[in-house]
Amino acid sequence: VITEYIPTYEYIFRHNRGIFWTLKDQLPEKYGNNVFFRYLLGWMCPPKVTFLKLPATPAIRKEMMTQRVYQDIVLPLETLEEAISKAADLFEIWPILVYPSRIYDHGPELQGQFRRPNNKIEGEQYGMFYDLGVYGIPKPIREGKKYNSTLAMREMEELTRRTGGAPFLYADTFMDKQEFGDMFDLHLYEKVRKKYESDKHFPHLYDKTSGCQSFDWKKMLEEENSKKTN
């Protein structure tokens, strides 16, 4: 019997050189694996994510948000089967990333933006959660079918709120402000903003992460609902 131990950091980020296996979405394999490209330009890959975002126009940003999925969602461990099934139904993107994590209970006054866990381990001040990472182009889009990732993300966010989870905020969210407040514990955040008068000078966390930065997805939902009723 051979037991192999892999450091956690190296295990989690082992695919990161290919931007978590999504480089093929930015650079088609027929080009990226071409011997001449690899020999002459391979040193440029993979490009930094910040570099890819820098030249993005509003049209490109909208396409990235409605035609692709880049999400990390932290959920209670007991929801693993339900969440994977939901992600499979909504996105049909494989592989996915799953790794365990802890969410600590810091008390009602000092809790950060993740809400206090309801599934704390007996005798401990933390609950067991996991990160569900979904990155890439949903299967319906790859097959040329009509599809909107924003609508699918709204459905995934409903499951996340209901089960006491939350997404990483490097990614866009598609919630209104009330839904955002239901998902995150903003008590300490709002208290500190007010204390240091940041609310007078800096945008709210919701405004910085909402998909409305790039396009009015709420208007898009209204238009699509209007088409259905007509």
C-alpha cells in the first residue's frame, strides 16, 4: 500500500496555471496546442486574469456575465449532494472544484460577512463548509442553444441563501440589495463604515460586486419576462 501526501496549497492550485482549466475557453485548443504557437508564444501563457479584465469592453463584460460562469460558492457540508446536482442541472460544466473549509462563529458583534454557522461541530466554534467552484462555458451555450447564465446564477444564489452559504465576491452577484443583505451578515460592516464615515466616500459592498456594474441585468429580466407574457 502506497500513501501519497500532497500539500493542500499545491493540491488546490495544481490547475491554476491554466486559470483553473478555463484557458481553453480563452484560447481554443487547436491554437494553444499548436507546436508553432507553443514554441513562439507559449511563454505568454497563461495570461494573468487581471490582464484579461483590463481591456474588457462593456460588451465583453456582458458576454462574460451572461454566457459564462466563474463562481466559487461556500456552502454547509451537508448540502454537498444537493448543490452539485443543482450546479449540474443549471450549468453542465465539468470538472468542478470542491474542497473543505471552516466558517467560525465570532459572536453576534464580531462576526464577519459570512453568517454565523448553524452546523457547528460539537465542542468547537466552527462549522464544516466546502467551496464549490464552477468555471467555464455552460453546455447549452457550447451546443449553440439559447441560454442565459445570469438567470441560472439567480437560481443558484437562491439555494445558497436558503442553506446559509455565500459566494466569493471576486465574482459578480445577481441579487437585489435585500437579497444581498439576507445572504451576508453586514452588521459589523455597516457599523465600521459609519464609524469611519466610509459611507460618505466609498461605494457599498453591494454596489462594488453587483452585476449591475456592467449592464442592467434587472432590466434584462424584465424584458425577458415581458416576452414570455406577450
